[in-house]
Amino acid sequence: MTSTMPEHVRTILFNRVPEITLAFWVIKILATTTGETFADYINVDLALGLSITTWIMGGLLIVALVAQFATKRYTSGVYWTVVVLISVVGTLITDNLTDVVGLPLWVSTVIFSGVLVITFGIWFYRERTLSIHTIFSRRREAFYWVAVLFTFALGTAAGDLITEGFGLGYVFGTILFASLIAVIAIVRFVFRANVVFCFWAAYILTRPLGASIGDLLSQAPADGGLGVGATATSVVFLAIIVGVATYLAVKVSRQRRAVSLDNATLEPVSA
């Protein structure tokens, strides 16, 4: 026996990732900025070094992912903790390839682009969709988080290549990536381009945008930044993330109560 539950109701009740709203994009950009500045804070300000920082943040990410997969549906605090940590780890992966292995940023950009395309290809082959509105199973969620990790690594490499590798600066990088996201929004809402393609294109670009904003705020004026510092930038942005994530948690809780009440009397039908 199954109930005649509408698809949008099923999404609200059981999807394992949040609804795509303005608040989602705000937290996403802030999380990417925090990933950039917090990695710098631990690595440089605390002088732990790149290797120790990578091990610490990698361990915390594993713990957060275990907690995320243990949930039965989207839980705001757990989900956004994973996003922040995966942002930091994605940054550290690229930093290790650049600073430790000595891989040029353009090579990292090409590699992560290829790996991301392969991930999407396998995901679509197995699930026949790349939509995040139907992340109802843990296998789909696994594909989702792998893709997210590679978008962060790719965004870090591409962003650093533009702002540092080409020497164009953080202000130029911020304007460039914000403009590209605006173009994607126009293509989506004016020309009705494919929603899944536009989502992932914008998702990738928010990483170099957030990194450019983070570097612009945290780096010293001599290096092209505003000199706010990694610590202050991380603390302020984390506070905003917590605030917006709390708002989303309350909103989702109300939505779930509302749809549960609205559909409590649905007549069951045979499977």
C-alpha cells in the first residue's frame, strides 16, 4: 500500500538536501568564503601547516558525513556543517596539489573538470537524473557529495588561476565570477535553459566567487586585499551562516508540519 503523495510533498518530507532558494545560495557563497579563510587561518595563523590542517579537516569531514548519512532526511545543522567542512577540504586538496606536489593551477583545473564530468556521467548512468530535488536514497546522496567535493576543488583551482596565476587580482575575480553567475541566472529565467545544468554551473562558480571574496577581505593590502584578516572574516561569516541555517531549519520544520497535516487524510491506494 502506498499513499497518493504529490511529488513536491515527497520532496519536502524526504529529500536529503535543502530546497534551492535565495537563502541556499547565500549560505553556499558564505560557506565557500569561510572555506578559503578558515583553511588559511588554521594553516597559516595557527601555524599548523598544510599537512596537519588537511588531516584535521579531513577527519572532521568524515565525522560530519557519517552524521549526515545517519539522518533520514535534510537536517539543516548537519547538512551545512558538511558543506562548510567540504569547502575547507576541497580548498586544501587543491592547495596540496599546488604547494606540495607542485602541480600548476591550470593542470589542476583541467583534472578536476574531467573528474567532475566523469562523476556526473556515472551518476546519470546509474540514476538517470542529476537533479538534487530527488535525493531520496543514500546512493544518490553519495554521488551528490562526491560531485560537491570536486566542485569545490575545481572552483578553488580555477579561482586561484584567475586571481593569482594570471595576476588579475581579487577584485577582478569577484566581479568576473559574480557576472558569470548573473549570466547563468539570465539564461535560466529568461531563456528557460535546463535547470539542472544551470544549477550545477552556478554551484561550481560560487566556489571561485566565494574564494575571491574571502581573499579580498582577508589578505593584506600589499597583496591586493582589504586586510580584514582570516580570523575576523571566518568568525563573521560563520555567524551569518549559523543565523541563516537556523532560519532555514525553522522554515523547513513548518513546511513539514503543514504538508503532513494537509496530507494526513490522503486515501491509500494499492501499490
